Amino acid sequence: MSVKEATQVAAAPMPAAPEPPRPRKKHRAYDEVPRWQIYLPLSIYLVFTLIPFYWILLFSLRPAGSTSLVPWPITFDHFEKVWTERSFGTYFQNSVLVGVVTLLMTTLVALAGGYALARFNFKIKRAFMLALLCSQFVPGALLLVPLFEIFAELQMINSLGSVIIAETVFQLPLSMILISNFIKNVPYSLEEAAWVDGCNRMTAFRIVVLPLLRPGLIAVGSFAFVHSWNHFLFALMFLNNQEKQTIPVGLNTLMGADSVDLGALAAGGIIAAVPVVIVFAFIQKWLITGFSAGAVKG
């Protein structure tokens, strides 16, 4: 081969390297499902969920004796009746008091107990956790008689304090488990760093750990508030005076033996539901974060 031919061979472009085979895209099962097969069942479920709410709203806003499927003309006579004549204003105040105090007591006690379960080891820790879990299988109705006897000895019958204590005690097991799991997700090294900087355990917990527990505290507090707001048995058993009763018991008084005032009952249901809906609308983000973070350790 001459020098000219060798130069031409060297200057010839090298063939391009073959491209590596592209990985095949994995098709997931839900990618192949048509959209209508997803939206249709969800729409049917949504209709069946919203119809009862519309029916309650319809009975509460349309005039008595009307059979129209549209609340027109709109009247608020049923709301005025239950708020003034049926003492729902007093029931509402009592329910708010029970719910707020139960929320505060449950959150504070569960915070202290959850921290102990998350950060300390003791001999009966496993047995104590098992007892907390097993307590969730005991229905509240099973303990009504012994609780009534205890509160009668303490002269707390017909007092909102008896309902608050009973609600707090029944909310504590689940609340302590959620808070303890949430605290376990906070690195222990953060508290140790605060101790090195001169903080004691309480100060380190308040400055470092407590701000990180906001979603968990909101989840526990909202769960305690809603349960105490809607619970019927404790208020029915421990409160005899009408001025001490709560909204669930007040709703029960609207149903007579021979007849039911549907308009007043629907208005009372709206009054009972609206505060809870408003609270959940504002704390929805924190509530989901709190329950998801407190459900597992990781």
C-alpha cells in the first residue's frame, strides 16, 4: 500500500458505534384502563355520598309541608326553631367546651406518654404497648356502668367534667401510639446536639422536637375533638340536666315516639356538621401528613 492510499484510509471516517438498545417502557396495569372506567365508578360513588347531604340541606331550608325537590323559597325557620326553642345554642356551647378541653387534655397527656414510649426503655414497655392496643377492642358501652359508679362516688354525675374525663381516657391509647411513632421519626441526634449546646431535656424538647411534631399534634387533636363532638353514649349516661347536654343528645330529643320533625332534625344536623367540616377544611393538609407519618416508623 502506497503512502497516499494509507493516508486516505486513515482520513476515512470511522463507522459510528451502534446505539445501545433502548429499554422497553413498562406498561402498568392502570395505564391500559380507559379513563371512563375510572371516572364512572368514582362518579357513582360521589353521587351516593352527596345525595344524603343534599337531602338534609333540602329539608332544613324548604318550608314545612313542602314536597319540592329544590329548596325554594328558602327559609331559615327550622334553624331558628332548633337554636332558640330546642336550646341548640346551649347544646352547641356545651359541645364546644367538651371538644376543646378533651382536645387539650388528650394532646398534652399523649405528648408526655408518647415521648416516654419513644425515648425510654423500661421492663414493661412491650406489655404496656400491648395493653394500649388491646384497649382499642373494648367498646365504650361495656364500661358505662363502672364509669357511672365511679363518677357517682366522685359526685360528678350531671357535670361536663365526667364526659371530658371519659372522652380523654378513651382517646389516649391511640393518641399515645401515634405520637410515639411520630417522635421516633425525629432523629435523636438533634436532641443530643441541643444538650451539647447547654439545653436540658425539657428545653431541647420544646425547641427542637416540638416544632417538628405539629402535623402529628394536629392529627391527634382533631381526632379527639371530632370523637368527643360526635359521641353520644357518655353524654346520655352522665348528663341528666337539659342545660348540660351536648348536640348528639339534643338531636335525639328531636325524634319523638309518634312523630319526627324532619325540618328541625335536618337543621340540627347541619348545625352539628358545619363546625367539623370547617375545621377539617383548614387542617386537611396537616391531618393527612400527621396520620401518614405517625402510622409507620422510618
